[in-house]
Amino acid sequence: MRLAVETLVPFSTSEPSLFKRNQLEPIKDLKLLIRDYAQIAHNAITIMINLTASQEDIRDALAGDDKFLLDMVLKITTDAERNADSLCMLLTNLSKSDILLDHLLPLERKDPPKSLSTTNKAMDQLMAVFVKGERGKWNKHSDYDYLAYVFGDLAKNLLPFTDHASLPRRLGVTLTLKNTLFDTSNHLKLLSPPVSLLPYLLMPLCGPDTAYTIEETEQLLSELQFLGEDKKRERDTRIIHALLECLMLISCGSREAREIVREAGSYLVVRELHVDVEDEGVREVCERLVDVLQRDEAPTEEEDETKQKTLEQGISSLSISTAAKEKNEKIEKAEDFDDEDDDKVVEIF
């Protein structure tokens, strides 16, 4: 069996059509093989990685198979699984499918290891193993780095639901976004096009724009300007709290990310939110976020170098100026001495 599967690996890139026969019958066999011995499973996973990289129909077939997704989650979160990273790569490919989100979000895996997670949600377990498993801390065979791409792709598809009419969708999506933001290395990618996360976090926190001056309106993101008097602010305190924590995670992640949050006019949105809400927990998070956004930044290394050069130039100029002054004083004294000599009467014998 091992040699048979290994022989098929090159065909997954050269002749992918071979795996589509009889309504993807070979794919059904490959899905079962991830439970086999480590090397056989590795070859089967490699074949599926290659196929899902280019074959959309195979990608969608795997992304829509709840049983297979559950098998993947079980394997990925097992602390002795040798193929966990390969399965993370496969899941990264599946995250390009539009249908993965609908299947992975509600997916539950019961009785996960208590040291990993206390929730049955598969997404929470994947996030937990991503956070706890860096550099082989959970599984010596894996670092789970490829899950970062999964969370990034899913976040992009989740964004429109932060302002959805359905409360469960808004809450679930916001909490999922918050989980993805614990990975600070992904922040700048999420803040930049094509994802552009900030408008989706700030829009639900916005109310009528009547409180802003013209100058303040110009400081807001274009998506947040001129929302009108009918704009409704999110009323569920759990969602508001989670959205503020998303902004806090980004703002505390790096100086560059914090500057992007500032330049979006986030302070103005949070200021008006603080005025409008009565929940003390939300108000407290607002105040902490404002402290982060409004505080003075410590100088960067580049700024320190510039200041040092300026200081050195200043000291140098001061030294030159002092030296010149002393020289002038000496000249003046010499001239005074000459004048005194001229006034003296010299007797000639």
C-alpha cells in the first residue's frame, strides 16, 4: 500500500484528471488514508495538497465534507500526530473555497484534550493549538504555522457578517475575528487590501454622524463618513466588547498597526461610543483603548539616531561658537593692549 500511494504522488501534479474518475472515487479513498500509518497518510495528504492547489472541484468536495474536516481537526490537534503540519497545509488550500466557512464554523469536536481547549468548537481548538503549539510546544513534530493562512483567509470571508441582521452571525463572526487577532504577525496583512479589516470593525460601533464636526469627519475612513442620522449602532454589549477587544489587540500588536488604527479616526468612533453606552464593562474597554491610541509614543530607533545626530550637531555648533567667542575676546584684548602701547610716551636717550 505504501509503495502504491507513493507512486501516485507525481500524478497529482502531472495528471490531476486521474483522481476525478467515477465522481472523485480516488479522492474518497485518499480521505480514508489519512488515518493510516504515518508514511502512507503523508503521501495521501501530499496528493490532496497538490490537487487542491489547482483543482477547484476537488477543493470544494473536501471543504464541504464535514466528516473529513472533523478527521482533520482530530489529527491536527493530537499532540503526537506526525502529519499535523501537512494537514495544516491542506486546510490552508481548503480555506480558499467559499464553502469551507459554512462547514468549519459550526463544526464540533467533542471532548478535546483539557490541556488544549475547554470548548467543543473546532475553530476554537484550531486557534488553541496554533497559539499553544508554536515551535513544537504542543506537538514536537509540528509548529502549526500554516494555520495563520487559514485564519487570514477565513477572516476575509467573515468580514461582511460583522454588520449582519442576524445576532448569532454577528456574535459568532466577531468572536472568531477576535481569536484570529491573537496572532500579531497577521495584523498588517489583515489591515491591508484586499482584506482591509478596520471598516468592518468600526462600522458596527458607529452611530449617527451628527456628533462629528466637518474636520473630524474628514479624519474618518471614507466608509465611515456621512452615514446619516438613521445609522444604528450595535446594541449587543457582547459584540461591542469583542469589537473593542479586536481593536485593542491590533493596537497593542505593533506600532505600525497602532498608527493605522489611529489614522482611521478610531478615537472619534470610540469617543462617541463611550458617550452612548451605559455598560460599565464596555466603557472601561473604551477608556483603555483611548489610553493606547492617545498616548505619546516612545521614540523609534531611527528617531533616536536622528535626535542623537541633532544633539551632536548642536554640541558641535556650541563648541565652535564658544571657541570663536573666546578667540574674538583674545583679539579684542590684544587690540586693547596695542592701544595702550600707542598711548605710552617712549623716552629716547
